[in-house]
Amino acid sequence: MLLHDFILSRAQDMPGKIALRRGEESVDFEALAENVRRAAGGFLALGLQTGDRIGIYLNKRTEGVISYFGAGYAGGVFVPINPSLRPAQVAHILRDCDVKILVTTASQAELLEDEFEQCPSLSAVVTLDVLPSNTVLPKQLLAQTWQELISNTHRLDEPISRIETDIAAILYTSGSTGRPKGVILTHRNMVAGALSVGSYVGNTAEDIILAALPFSFDAGFSQLSQGFSSGSTVVLMDYLLPRDVLKAVVKYKVTGLAGVPPLWNQLVQLDWPDEIAHTMRFITNTGGAMPTATLKKLRHALPKARVFLQYGLTEAF
């Protein structure tokens, strides 16, 4: 099984089930699979070769999710880039793993304008919106909009043939102690990780998972893969304040939430609405050890929820 097979399988056995929600927008598995096919065809039309890297420099957007899985469908390798990174850090990643196609927004592409000259492997930039007319790109760099990418003209009916031990993704470390370093993950790594975590937390199609962690972080991306493996609905969220997380949990009736110690430490300082205790089925922690005091407060706020203390997902995957 390959990573994108999760979406293709759900599109067959539960086509109308909501796969993604973002704000008031929702996308079912059938529509998600269709857009993955279109994006894959668009990547190939831009010159993508098997094994080429596609950088996705976006906040949590449906277009980003389509790009992750469309990259694999087209035989490529996706590289999630944290949108909080500075232009020089992004350029380092683009050069370090020879990204060929970058998917981003027009405003973020403008910030990278001076860096593109230092990225010789980059041949195309796909922006969700139209680049301003005064944007100057290197001559070898083709600019295309998202709508042009997913036009039906280039739809790819069948995925490019790959095997489980082929590279699916390169996830970069935060760079907090130096330059970001890439961790190579095969399709088998990512599929096994999704099925493993999904099995012990007991994911089902009834679950609603809030994706609050960055997709450039393995535990963040795992919310997508483990959710799609079981047909869960994944809610995409970029939050400014911890209180926004609790509001989203109530609004979408979230049943599962993954976090890291700094987030949990902030959340337990807030007043939790009573509704959360009735809907939350499980929470997971990774990225560091959860303080005992924080864990006790969480168990008090969520008496019915199971708590899974994960550690070392990067190494495990």
C-alpha cells in the first residue's frame, strides 16, 4: 500500500463522507481523490519526473493536502515547509533536497523573490492566487496558478507506479538548533505509522480529528494519514491563541486531538466548556514528556477521554 491509497480507497468505499473541513468549507473523499488526480496530472505537465521533490509552503489549506497526496500519486516526493520559517530557511530546504516544484501563495512567493536565484533545481512555482505583475522571477522559473494546475486538461487517471520502499516525503526538523535537516520517509514508513497509531487510538470513520500541529511535523502530518486510513474527518486549523483550539473543538465536535507539551500546558490553564468532556474520545502527546501536573489536569477536564503519551514518533516512523 502507498500513502495516497488511503484517499483512493475511501473514495471508493465512502465517497460522500467528509474528508476535510476548514472553516465552513468541506470536501468529501470523492472530491478529494478527484483533485489529487488533477493535481498529479498538473505536476507531470510541469515536468515532474519520478522521485522529484515538490515543496509545499502553505498554512493548513485544502490545496496543501491535495498537493501532498498528489505528489505521491504523480510519483514524486512531497516536502512540507513550515510557513513560519524565514525566507533564508525556506531557500535552504529548497536547495538541500533539490525541490523542483513549489506550491505556495503569491505573497509568500514574493518574500522568496530574492532567494529563487539561489535555487537552481527549482523550475516551477504554483501559487494559490495570481502573482502581482511587478514580481520578478528567474527566467527558468515557470509561474502557474493553482486553478491552472488542477485543470481537467491534465487529469491523471492512474497513479505512477511506485513501490512501498520508495520515498514518499522528506520532513525537515525545526532548525531551532541549526539549519533544518531532512528526514526521509518511505511510503511504508508513513503507511505503517498511520495504521499503527490509528489502531491503538482506535480511529473510526466517526472520528473528527482536529489538525492543530504543523504538517511539517511528523505528528502533525500523521493526523491526516491516520484519519484518512479510517475515513475520519480531519479539521484543518491554524490557531493564534490556545483558546481558539478549544473553540474549534466545541464547534466541530472534535473527538481526537494531538498536541505537544507547550500547547497542553497552555490549554489546561483555560476554562474548558462542558461540551468537550462529552465529545473528546482521545488525546495524544508527542514532542516531549508531558508534565505530570498537566496530565492530571487533562484527566480531570476529560474524564472519558483516553490519553496516549507518545514519544519518538520521528524515530519510530
